[in-house]
Amino acid sequence: MGISMIFVLGALAILLPVLDHFAHVAGQQIAGAAAARQAQDIAGAAQAYVLANTASVQTAVNSGPLTLCVPATPGTCPGSEPDLTNGYLPQGWRPTNPFNQSWSVTVAKDAQGNLQALLESSGGVAIDGTDAVEIANEIHAIGGTIGGGSGTLSIPGCSANQACGAYGGWGPIAIGGGTSYPNPGPGHVVALLDFNSAGTPINGNYLYRVQVAGHPELNAMQTDLSMTDTSGGLHNISGAQAISAQSLTALQAGGSVGTPSLTTASGTVVTWDQVPEGGVLSLKGANGTWIHVESAKGTFTLVNSAQTGNLFTVDQSGNVIAAGDISTPQQIHAMGTSRSTCPTGWGCGVTSYDVYGTGSVAAGPAGGPAAAGANSSGVVWANNQLQVGTANGAATPGSGCSPNGAIAANANGSGQILSCQSGAWQSAQGSSFQYVSWGAQDVWFNAGSGNQYFSPYWYSSNPTVVYGVAYDSTCGSNPGRVYVQWFNGAGASIWGPMLLASGNYRGGPDGGSGFNHAYPFSIPVPTGSYMAFWTPDSGGCGNPAGVFIYGVGSG
């Protein structure tokens, strides 16, 4: 065997006891932690039992200490001892700790007459004093040990027949013969539960997993709850049906959808902080597409799923910007208008005090073409017809108007278009004209052949003038004259006769040669009248006089 191997074996011989010691210590620590947790659970069960049965427990202890049983097998407690496995400890509860020690709880009265319960381990393997103190310390304020041991079982400051709180946290309490509590001997751990006169715990303020009738304070936290363990590990809260809080703080600034500050609704609602802009609420659709609601430095913003573009924004002044189309089945009202602004019979998709466009405004069927409209160049068009009002009934020829260039329809209902010229309504066409025919248009007549009647109303509504030509004829000094006379609907003459064509009467400038003359005329039409054209002459040389009517109008 080489020298190097001898050194290795020697080193192992030295290290093995050390390693064995550390392994033993680690095992004791693990066992101690398990024993402490078990003690806490039993203490909580005992406390819950006393709270739920305060009256009967107080009655029972008036006759002596009451034992709360923690049996190896549920339902095997002796006599009338209450069984903590019956609704106060979970099913499958292990009755012994890692040191094979069993548990029992004794309830008695202290010197002031209040209830006091002492949880004690007994039997099994005795626990070294140092380890027992550490276990008691892990049970927290209610934990303690049994005194009176020697050697490794000794507990400094805790004598025989005493139960003492870890590091002097409470007690000592007398145990053993002549007292209310049994003495399991050194090497065991205890937990002390004190109650006030009403049976409410005054130490061991456990947060109960179950409801205790009449004691809601047992389900209420008295301090902050941290889910970070002593090693800095983070832990979850699962299965909560509802969480109510005045405020909820999670995750430091700089979170993202990947590392959310708050996730709810199976991950479809996420709130987080987008540095440096502000808070974000992210909503996930059933198809996996996200929509993000942001406060971008105070501007309400909807952002697309990929977070590459704003869809909709509203700033602190109420200005709205949309990246796409805006559609609504209802109305849009702007500049102080409302639904009541809309007149009867109108849909009023949009109402506003003013509308201004830099392009075109048009109306027409869905898909076009535009039937009417106006553009920013000042062009107004209508493919069908343009209906003009009567200037609220004020548009009559000769009446005042403003501004020059305005147009309106004649208020008499004729449909005549008037324009405002030099401050007065006038015919926009100078004279409106309508071609008419009267018989064969040329009407010739001789004296005694009867009057020829013409009614302008047969051809036009509300005419004010008749246009035509009158013809005379002469032969030597014999005239052929044409007259017009006006009659009302009853046949009574209301004006005339008036000479239209005079003929070459008494020689004339043609020296009586019989030259025929044509006399164009425009004669007025009194309202409701009709006309008779006639001649008193034979026309000389047998030539009749005549009239040609070619139009009626206004002007």
C-alpha cells in the first residue's frame, strides 16, 4: 500500500466522525422542524375546540382538569375525553412526532380562574435539551420545554416539575404531582394556550383555516402577511374565489405582459407598468389577440396586440384621435347639439353647430355615385333638381333683398326664379318666356267676323305678359287695324280696347300704296283676365288684319 493511500485512509478516518456528526445534526434539525409544525397544528386544534365549546369546557374544568385526546386511531379516546381528530385535525393525522412521542392536551384553570391549556409530548425518544429549546422556539411564543433533566437533557433555568417557555418566554408552570398538568419528564416539548374570562385566546394568535362560530377574529390577520420565506423564496396563493382589498400592490415598476404585476381571469386580464409611460391594462380575446389600454403619460390610449400602433387616444383636453373608421348605429352630436336638435322626419346621423370640410360634402345612394354635393372650390351640384325657397315668403319682384346675387323662387308659387339685383328681387332671366300656339298661330280676321279670344292661363301659370306680332293691311286710304281688349271671367270688359296695328291710315308715309306693316308687341296680363283680338275694318282691298301670338311669360 502506497504512502498516498495511507494518507487518504487516515484523512477519511478523521473526517467520517465529523461527517456523521453533521449528518446527525441535519437530521435532528429536520425532525425538530417537523415536530414544531405538528405541535402548532395540535395547539391550533385545541384552541379551536375550546373556542367552539367554551361553555361546556368551563363547566367540565370546574370539576378538574379536562384532557383533549389526540388518539393513535380516531374514535379510540378513553371515556368522555374529546377527540381532536373529530373535525379539528385533518384526516390521516399522524399521532406521533418524528421522535415517536405522542401528544395530549390538558385544560385547567389558572390562578385567576381563566382557562389554560397545556399541550405536552410524552414517551418516545427523549430530545436533547438544546434541540428541545430549538423546537420550542420554532413553535413560536407558545412553545416550551420540560425541565429537571441532567446532562444533555438539562434546560438551563427550568427546574424539575416545571414547564418553561422557550428562552423564558413564559412560565415556569408547575407540573406533575399535586398540579393540574402531568409531567412527561425531561426531553419533551410543550405549548401553552391562555384564554381570558370569555374563553378568547390571549396568546397563540393562530390564523384558523376553518370557521369558528362566534369568533371571526380567528380568521382575521392581525399583521402583514408575507409570502416570502426566510431564504427569500416567493410562494403562491392559489384557489381564491374572490379577493377584496383597499389597494393591491404587486411587482415593482418595469413589469410587462411576460412578467405581470397582476394576472386574473385565467390570464386574460393583466395589469402592468410600462416604463416610462405609465400603467397598462391588457385584455386577451378568445382568439388570442390582445388589446392594451394605456395611460401614456396621461393620454388614454388603446394599443394593438403587437404594441406597434395606437388605435384610439383621448388626451387630457378631451381631444380624440382614431386610427381607423368610426361607426355607430346611433347619432353623433357636436358643438353643444343634442338629439333634440334634430327636426322631425330627419335621421340626423350627425348634428353640429358648424360643419367645415377641406374636400367635398356629398349625398347619394350607398356605393355612389354622388347625387348632390359641394366642394372646397365652391362648386355646388345636383344631378336631379335643385329646390329653391321663397326667402321665407319675401321674394316678390321689386321687394327689397340682400345680399346681391342671392336667388329665390317667386313667393306667388309660380316657380319663377328671382335674383337679388341692386337690392331688389328681379327676374333672374329678365323675362321668363314660354312658346305657345293659338290655332294655326296666324289668326286673320275681317270686320264682322267676330272676336278671337286668347287665354294666357291656358299656357302658363300666373303670366304677366303676352308676346306677339300684329299685322295691318291697307289699300289706298282704307285701313286694316288690330285692337286688343281685356275681359274678366264673367265676360265684362276690364280694359281696352287698345290699338296694336294702326295701318297706313289716311295716306301714311307709303302714299297709300297698300304696304302691310308688322307690329311686335308685349302686352300686360291683368290677373285673372283673358284677351280678345278684333278689327273694325274690312282691311281695304279685301285684305284682313291679323295677330300672331308666340309666347307668354313674366317680366
